[in-house]
Amino acid sequence: MSKIKDFFKSPHIQMALATGACIIILAYFSKHVLPRPISYLANAFPPFLMVVWESVLGLKKESRLKTTWYWVVAIFASTALIIILYWI
């Protein structure tokens, strides 16, 4: 059981799960809920935030920008913003 907890405590796993969930959410809303499909560029924004997080993680200086949960919240917020903007 501790191996599973350690697995989910990894920042890379948390970011991958958040990004994957957002991609699935965007695909579902684009196909079934929204009046018009979401563009490819808008669909690529949550994974782009993950790439930016990876580059920030590589910095040597300790900062608050390396906190994983800030980036997870930013990914979910960008997903919600994309859905809201396409709903209007």
C-alpha cells in the first residue's frame, strides 16, 4: 500500500493525471456538451502548461513556482476557462 501512496505523491504522476483528466474533460465537452467543437490550439493549452511546469522544475533555484499544486490548479482552471469561453 505504501508503494501506491508513494506513486501518487510523485509530482510527475500528479501532473500527468491532472493533464490527462483535463484532456478527457475537454474532449467530452467538445463532443457532447458545447455547441461547437473546441479548436486544436485550445485543446493543447493544458498539456502546454505541463511542459512549462517541466521547464520550471528544471531550474536550480528554489521557488514557489516549483509547487506542483499551483500548476495542477492552473491546469484545471485553464480547462474550465476554455469550456466557459466556448460555451459563450
